[in-house]
Amino acid sequence: MFYQMAEIVYDATVYFCNKYISKFSRTHNKMLQAARSGKQNITEGSMVSDTSMGTEIKLIGLELA
């Protein structure tokens, strides 16, 4: 469920940046990196959930907070 939401947020961020922010802007690059990072953290958090619930919460909580 979290990964699906992160995927939607990432896709929306890509669309927004491509439509409204210059591709040569540093803001454009930073927003895409942040969206990509959030999606990756959720993936990593889910992979370690079998061994560490605390790590999963930490990885997911940091990006969604």
C-alpha cells in the first residue's frame, strides 16, 4: 500500500516538474530526486521488515513525515 502511494506521488511529481518547472532548474532536479528517494526508502523499508520493524518504520517514517 505505501509503495503504491509513493509511486503515485513520484509520478505526480514528475508530471508537475515537467509541466511547470524548467528542466534546467535546480529545483526540478531536487524535486525529482526527493520523490525518487522517498519511493526507494519505502522499498528498502519493506525489504527489511522481516528482520526489523524498527528499521522499516524509520525508513518509511522519515520520508512521509
